[in-house]
Amino acid sequence: MAGREVLAVLPTGAGKSLCFQVPALLLPGLTLVVSPLISLMRDQVEHLRQAGIPAACVDSAVSSNAYGRTLYETRAGRYKLLYVSPERLQNQFFLQFVRHTQISMLVVDEAHCVSQWGHDFRPQYLQIARFLERLPVRPRYAAFTATATPRVRQDILAGLCMRHAALVCTGFDRPNLFFAVARPANKQRELLRQLEKRRQESGIVYCATRMLTEQVTRFLQEHGFAAARYHAGLTPKERAAARDRFVQDEVRVMVATNAFGMGIDKGNVSFVIHYNMPLNLEGYYQEAGRAGRDGKKAMCLLLYDRRDWDLNHYLAPDKEDQLQQMWDYCEERGCLRRHLLAYFGEEPAERCGACSNCRPAGLWQQFKLLFNFSQEKQEF
């Protein structure tokens, strides 16, 4: 509110949206929010309208008539927040609109998308700074993200051409999340075992590909679970229907690729299971962070095997460094939380007591006890 440009890095569920939505109401004129996904924009706008806050979005799915009407109503002062995609900023008609509209603040949501070292790089984000220069007056300027290493933070500041920005980084730790890694002989059997214990709970199962998403969904449905699927191969209508059924608790389990991602605001997700090892730690931490947004204890389980390495290497052969970092996490024998937080530049305690490697009854400790017991039997 004091007018200083800000890069804020806050964990999932910490209230990033409030940090710019409240100032948007206090400031005169319009706040523009740049967001990377249609589903994310619509979700934010729906929540704002339910709270009685005048907001709108313009995305590629709206008709030209609806687009024109929204801009007309915005210029007439009906809305305080307007959500747009980064591509929209390059549209000449939109540029003419903003040049004749009082823009009090420009907000870049999911700002890690500007960095080539981030996990969701979007080239169009690099055009945001150029758009800012074309405005008659430079408005307040803020960027927000949940996952950014020190390198990515510097990339955001440079890529968005922020001036003397205040860096607000509140820490990445989510104490209510229990992190676990397992390398089961049979992933389907282990997934079933985990979900049987959580039939009344709501959660997400992430898969690496569309085909695996379809297979796992059918498998769970055959075993009596109310499961829906979500991936980029479905139509927008199918994806929206699946998302709505999950948010409204009509289905308990969402099986999805990383297309089911940013901005999923569902508080009672009590578990996130990765059926496959993700490509990188940033993507993994953001997806795992969809659990426990209500502050209650939640589980984040990653199932992996060597085939996951091969699949990721095939899908992204130029990302071997990121893949190796992910594999190192899976093979970690020390504290998993410490490994994650150290990756994001923090110096946590040696042991957290809330991961599968720290808790005495953790998966790795169970294996060690079994291994030691087998050795003792042979020696005896």
C-alpha cells in the first residue's frame, strides 16, 4: 500500500490472494491480475463474487461479445479486479482499453512462470514488463508465488523488471504435512492399501501421463472408489465438470496429471499421493502443498521406481539436472523435510519428526529393522 514494488513468496494456503485483493479494494481504480490458467482465473473470480467483491476475468474461452461487454463494464467502474492471461496483454484492443482506464495496481500471480528455471515456465510472462512500460502511468506492481528457489527469485525480479522491490519470503515449511517416500514392488497394491485407510477422506493422486491417469482412475473405480480424472486430453467442459465434482465432494479422489494444478482451492484435501516421481522438486512441492490447506494434518506420499526416471528422461531429456535432484530426494535417507527446505534455500533442523525417515515407525526405519533382523537370523 505504501507504493513499493513487492515480490512475495508464501507457501500454498498462506493467503497470497488476500495480499493483493484487500489492497485492490482500498485503492482507487482497477487492479489487473495476470494469471496463467483459465481455471485459476475463474476460480478466483467465483470466490470473490461469492464474497460480494466485484471481479471479472477475460480469457480465450469467452465470446467476443462477452469480452467487449466485460471491458465496457470495467471502464464504467463496475469491477475492482480484472483477471487476464499474459497473452491478453499483447492484444492491441486490450492495450487501447488499459490506456484509457485507471490502473492502480498490476499483480503477477504464479510469478515463477517468468523463470526458465521454474517448473511452469511460460514465455509470455516475459512480455509483462513490456506491457507495463506501455501504460501511461506505472501502477503499483507486485508478484506472488508459492515456490521459488533463490535462483528463481532473482530471475523473477529481473524478468519482470521490478524496481527496488521488497522481497517478502515467509518460509516454505508446512508443519501440518507429513512427507513420505516409498518404492513398492507393486504400486497399484500400495495405492489401494493407502486409500482403503482413507475412504472417507478427500485427496489427489497425481500421475505422470494421461494414459496412466486413465488406467489408475479405472482401477480405483473398479475397487469401489468414487474417483474422477483430470488431464489435458479432456475437453474444457469435461475438466470443469470433474473439478466441480471434486470440489463439491461428489467424488473423493481426483486422479490427475499436473494439468490439475495452480489455484485449486479445496481446504479438506487430506492426502496427495504421487503415483509417479515428478520431474522436479518445485513442481512436486507445489502439488504436495494442495494437501492440508485447512491447517489439519495431511499426508504427502511419493511412490517411485526406476521406470519413473526413464519416463521423465524420455519426456524431458534436457532436464536431467532437475530429474537428478528429484531422484536424490526419493533416495534420501535423512530428513525429507530438511531436504525439501534446503532446496528452497532454508536451513531447517536436522530432523523434523514428521516424515517417513524421521518418525520411528516410518517406512525407511521399518525396512532397516527388517533388514537388521534378517541379518541377525542368518548370523544366529
